[in-house]
Amino acid sequence: MQLKLTGQSSGAIVAAIVVGVIIIFTVVLLMLKMYNRRMRAKRELEPTSTKAKTPPTLGQNSTNANQPTTVTIIPVDIHMQNR
């Protein structure tokens, strides 16, 4: 038994393949989206370690490490000379 593919039937097969690929692609994207939501919720719910929050002290003693560092910017007056 031989199958003859006419123009219409081969077009229908190609269309069915394209629709199947689109459906598979959509299912994979939805699964990845659900996985991403689940992992993000899991990450937000688990407690964070205290070591990750505190920056390492670079040559400072432990009493100064708890104080925030402030930077003061002092504006400088620039006077242009008249020529």
C-alpha cells in the first residue's frame, strides 16, 4: 500500500507539524515559568545567612565595623580670573 501525497495533504502534514511544535514550545515555556516561580518563592522564604549580609572588614577592628561609613563632599569655590 503506497501513500501518494498531494499538494493539500503535504500542506496539512506541514501545518500539523508546525502546530505540534508550537504546542510543545508553549508547554515547555509554561513549565519553566512555573519552575522559576517556585524557585523564587523558595529563595525568598528561606532565611538568609548572617555572613552574606555583613561585608568583610578590611583591616578594621570589630568596634568600628558596626558603624556606617559616611562620605562628606565639600564644594570648592572656583573663581575664574578676568582677562
